[in-house]
Amino acid sequence: QKFTKTQLATMTNKSISMICDIEAGRKNPSVPTLVAIAIALGISLDTIFLN
């Protein structure tokens, strides 16, 4: 599935700027943020860390 940054921000209760900064490598997400992103995307944390 593909989500827009706006959709992912809404699904994770994070700001769009936070999602953009994480994607661009400007910010390092906290573990709870990573968990929220993984749940929203329907993937495991292993997938995030190994890719």
C-alpha cells in the first residue's frame, strides 16, 4: 500500500513535518514513533530496521 505523507501523519498522530523530516533523514524517530509507523504501514519493526 502507498500512503501520502498526510495520510501517514494522520494514521500515526504525528505532524506532516515530522514525517517529512524522518523520511529525509533530518530527524531520528523515537521507538514509539517507529512502532506507530510500523503499525500504520502494516509491517514489522524488523522490516524497518533491516531495510
